[in-house]
Amino acid sequence: MVGAVQDYGRVGELNGFETNGYEAGRAMAKPQQPRRGEEVSQWYEEEIDDDLKLCYALNRKIRYTCCKALIIDGKMQSAEVDEFIYHESLIHPPLLFHPNPTTVFIMGGGEGSAAREVLRHNTVQRVVMCDIDQEVVDFCRTYLSANWAAFASDKLCLVINDARAELEKSPEKFDVIVGDLADPVEDGPCYQLYTKSFYEHVVKPKLSDRGIFVTQAGPAGVLTHREVFSSIYNTLRHVFKYVKAYTAHVPSFADTWGWVMVQATPSRLVFH
């Protein structure tokens, strides 16, 4: 869920996973006094709701212990222990329902996990991953070892650019277009990539025959689905005839998460 429209700024990691010059978290308490032989830790806090806050011990050295996690601007992006839930849910449904996916365009996805899952499909010949933030991409390419093979694949075309601009100017049509973006907070960096105009005039024309578009759609729990999930679903229903929403619980997000998959012309019964 990394950016594709503008620079997110700070990048951080939890449990021994942070690198030079980046500050992790938006609310860190004073360092605890360490015991003899222990390193100083700080605390990263992420407020999920009025009555729910997640707290993690944070240190500043690369140490491959416990769970690696990526945080951008105080928001949990993915945790090594369960990021597969988010990325498998994002990628595999559209690629499995498409009859023969060969080309894929990923908006965002700078950490490389979405590309990793796409490349598990043998029919795929070309993956364009477009992220706006060179620093985030370089950081993830260096430290997220699970994605090294994906970044090294000759099927992957990595582009550092605004995803909307790149998709608009592309001469290609794609079998699957993926939105692996931050939530559409009003005036936020990715807001313009969730609008009816964008879906209708940019995404839809760039889909090949029976092409599928899928996007992450934010929290989808009983108490949180109105934040962005319902709006994304309803916006897509105004553009595409066949729309499916689905959810899964992602523990590190402390909530049920949502995705929406759409198609102009149905290829399998799931869209009927």
C-alpha cells in the first residue's frame, strides 16, 4: 500500500528494522532506561480508533529478529508476519479470474510484495510497477529480502513516476490493473486515484478485453467500513457493470480489510 502520487516522507520499521536518517512513527515516547547490556528502545503508537491504540517497541538498528514491519508517515504499511494476507488477497483473485493474464500494471506497490505475488503466475509476461517514491522503493529493495527475487525479475518494469500520468501516457492495455495505494483521505496524496473520473477516463480505457481492475479499499470492519470502503465500492459501481467486494482480517492492521475487483465484460461466473 505504498504511494504512487507524491513523496510520503518518513519511512520506519519496527522490532529492529529501521535504517539511516528515517524517523518511524508519529508518536514515540521517551526512550526507556535500558537494563545493563540492553539497547535503548522507543515506542511507536498508532491510534486505530478512539478506544484502540497499538503500541510497538522500536529500535534503530537493522537486526533480523522477530518481525520486520514497514511504516510510512506513522501508518502501518505491512508486517512480515502477515503481509501475505493483504497482498495475496489483492493479487490472486483478479489473476485467477482472468482467463489468461499476461500484462499487469501496479499503481504504487513500492515495497515489491504485490509484484512478488503477480510473478507467481506463469502466464504473466510483463509487470509494470509505478511508484512515485524512489526512496521507498530503494529502501524496500534493499531490506525486504522476501521481495529480492521480484525486484530482480526481468519481467518487472519498475517506473518512478506519478501512476496516473504513467497510465495515461502508456500505449499498452493491461489484462490486470492493480491499485496498491494509500487510502483516499481527502486532500491526501492518493485521493485523485479513487475518483469516478479516474476510473472512467483512465483505468477503464487501459484495460484489455476482459481486463480486471482491483484496488485495496481500506478498513472494512463493522465500525470502519464507512471510512473509505463503502465509498470506493459505490464509486466503482457507477463506472463498471460487474463489481465484487471482498474482505479478510489482517492482524497487523487490527481490522478487517477490504478490496474491490471490477470488470467491464465478465470472464467467469464470479461477476454474474
